[in-house]
Amino acid sequence: MPRFRKRSLGTALILVLTVIVAAACSATGGKRAQDAAAAAANAGVSAGHANTPHYTFAMITHAAPGDTFWDIIRAGASAAAAKDNVTYHYSNNQDPTQQAQLIQDEINSHVDGIAVTDPDPQALCPAILKAKAAGIPVVMFNAGIGNWQACGAMEYFGSDENVAGTAAGKRLAAAGAKHVLCVLQAQGQVQLEARCAGVAAGLGSEGTMTKLYVDGTDNSSMLTTMSAKLTQDKNVDAVITLGAPVALVAIPAIQQAHSSAKLYTFDTNAAEIAKIKTGQIQWAVDQQPFLQGYEAIDSLWLFKTNADVLGGGQTVLTGPSFIDASNIGTIAPYAARGTR
């Protein structure tokens, strides 16, 4: 919540007392006093925002076109921006070189803070360090857990993908999976590689894990690639995808290949949640993207208004948790409104 200046609080209190005294002269004074007090409180909140400098932040991600995961990120960011009375610019590019240029563009625009994902430290860290050198506070989220401090960010919000992958692998092993296909929708992204590596570690000696790279921006291509692999390798008894849109394409791919493999995934969207309900997807690993987007923007505002650093300079984990038949009823309404 904003911190009010003494002058604003005093004005609000005088307003409350004045209206209460005037209302006491009326037979309906009690109700009027309550209404006036509520109006005065709202006026105080407005005054608090008015006395707080209006900041402009930038959010820059590696989102692929059409990936609904990032809609949830942006819903969280927008909620925080509305609460904090700030403006934020959103931009994205899958190409690390182009994403680095987006960071430079925002530095040149003299924004008040930057929230950024870092799937490719070699390409992006130099640009992030330039922002820090320019005096612009930077927070990282979603991708970059292994390098956010070295890249000059103040804090990080997201899931530890090694931990998440290992938890998923252990759960697959407990379900009896022996031959797991891990489907990556992009090459060269450290967080995706970490997920598959974690799955392999979690499986341990109980099974084997094979990676399959697909083009996450082309559903037709993904369908063909996954179907061909599952047709060729009938030993695959579990498919785990690393994004909800990929999971939705994996369903018809499994059907086309006449495969008996069960489907699991990372991340969610409303359509995928419906598939967990029907049993076509067994469970999803949730990293709470709404929370990542919200905290990324809110943390910049807290730093600018009060020099607060969430998490005390440590990684702030937003996952992992599992969404399955046991809790799908609780999660589904939030997914339907675009926040899970």
C-alpha cells in the first residue's frame, strides 16, 4: 500500500471529522457519517497516489507469439500496475539478440525500472548490466535463476527449474514411467534444458529420458514431429511437455501415433486445465506465472517508493506445485479468468 504524507492524512482526517459533525445534526446522521467516512478514506487513497511519483517500468520477455503462458504473466503485471498506479511497457522477442536490443531501447527511453527474463545469459547479461550502470533498477523473473545476481539484478521471482524437473521426474517414477519423452519447444533456453535435466535426475535408475525438440511456434510442425517420434518408438510410456500449448498439441499426436503413453506437462492455461479434468493430461507442474508478473512489477514499485527489496536479496520461488485431479476443482475457476 502507498505511504501517505502527513499533510494528506491530516486533510483526510479533517474531512472525516467535518462530515461527521454535520451529519450528526440530521436524523439519518449515522448512515451519512459512515458514507462520508468511506468517501474520505477513498479520498485519502487517491491523495496517496497523487503524492507518489508516477513511474514507468518496462517488462521484456522471451515469449513466443501466441504462447498463452505469457498472457498470465501479463495479467499479474497489469494487476500490480493498477494497484501501484504505475505504467509499464511490455515487449518480447524469442531471439536473444533482439531481446537484448529491447532492453537497450528501454535504457535509451530512461524508464524507471526493468523487469526481464533471461533465457540466454551470454546474450542478455551485458544488456542487463548496462541498465544497472545507467542507474535503472532491474529485477529478473521466470528465466535466469542461475545468473540473476551476476547479471546485476536486484532480485529474482520464479521456479527453480532443476528442482521442479526433479520433482516431476520422481513423480513419474512413482507412477511407473520407464521411458519418458521430454518435449522442448525451443533450443538453447537454459530453463527448458534444466527442466528436462531435472526430469532425468528425478527418474534416476527407475527409467530413461529422451529429449525431443519441436518448433513451439508452429502447431502443425509440432504435431508431425511428436506423432512421428511416438509412431517410431513404441517404448515411450510417458510424454512430458514443457508448456501448456505444447501439451494441447501432444494430445492428438499421441492419438495419431496410436501410442499408449500418458501425458504430463509443465505450466497451465484454461484449455489445458480442462484436459486435466477429463484425464487426457495427468498433471501439470505449476510455477504460478501470475505471481511472477505481479511481483516483478510490484517489487520495482516498492524499491522506488521505499527502497524495499523483496526476498532480502535471495531468490523468491513461486513454484513448483502440482495441479492434478485432487485440486483441479479449486484451480479451475482461476484458470478460467486467466490468472492460473
